[in-house]
Amino acid sequence: MSPRSASVNEEMRRRSRERLLQAAVELVGERGYEATTLGDIADRAGSARGLVSYYFPGKRQLVQSAVHRLMHRTLEEALEREPRTEDGRERMARAVDAILGLARDRTVLMRQHMAGLLQAEGFVQCPEQRRLAELLRDTVSRHGSRDVDADYPVLRALLMGSVYAMVLPNAGMPLASVRAELFSRYRLDWDLGVPPDAEASGGRCDTDLSRFFATGSAAGDQSK
């Protein structure tokens, strides 16, 4: 196989995987985890059903990878939006608001994700999860941590607990209350990030997920 052919095949595989990730996020958000089959995801992605198992061991792994992609790209977008800043407190506020915003705006999807994490396999190790961890570790470091290895798991646990508190059926806590607790924990001023009563470019999720999934031929590889 020529180098050009190998490159084309690699690009096709990348785009197929991206389409599956996007389809999983869309369908689970619309229908819930149990009502979504691998066949449904493959059909939405325009892929052969047997191709799903080429990339993912099963539905739970696919959905976790898809949600971790949405989380890390949402977080990345929030951290890098204009005006860009290197201020550690502002970046921590943006990180908190990005994750809480997903719990608010994509409640069904995040509820299903949290339920999946409580299954026996726990976190699925994948490029998406690793990228999310890198962004959160960097946020902790810029916030002034002297021991990132100790402080990163605390931030991760606090964010997971906050998401769980918001998506709990019939007893979910409002974003403002959860945000206040996290901002107090990290000594952040309320007007940092995207306060609940403010609007900012990139501060809220919208219905178009395409920018998070590189499915076009001209799109860059966003899986790293």
C-alpha cells in the first residue's frame, strides 16, 4: 500500500470513529442509554453496524468515550474563548462553569454518563478521557497547586459529585447552589467565569455538536 493510500485510509477510519462518537452523544441525549442500541448509533453515523466493534469493545465504552469527548472539547472551548487569559482563578471558574453547564443543558446525557461510571468497569481509558484529565490537571496547576497529583483527583471528585447532585432525578440541585459551593472551595469571585445570570460567547451549550467532532474531510484531528 502506498503512503498516500495509507493516509487516505487512516483519514477514513478517523472520520468513521468521529461520526460514531457524535451519533452516540446525540442519541443517548435524546433517548437515554437503554433505549439506544449500537445499531441505532451506527445508523445515525451512516456506518456499517459491524464497524462499531472495530473501534469500541461495547456500547458502554463507546458512550463513555463520546461523553468524555464532549466534556473535554466543551472545557477546552471555555478555557480558550476570548478574551483569552492565563489567570489561574479565571480559568478555574471557566472549568467549573463548563462542566456544570453540561449538567444543566444535557441532563439526560450526563445522568446516563454518571450511571455508567458506577458500573464495574468504571472509567474507560481512551484518548478522550486522557485529554479531559490533561485539561483539568493543567487547570489545577495554573490555579496555583503545589501538588497537582494530589489536588487533581480532588477537583475531579468535586466536579463528579456536583454533576451527580444536579442530575439526580426529582432531587437535582440548582446550578447556582452547586456553583456557590465550588467557588467557595476554590476561593473564586462570583463574577468570574460565566455566572448563571450572565451570557457569554461559548458559555452555554447549544444543539450543534459538529464543532466537537471532526467528521469533515478538512477538519483537523480532534481526538488528541
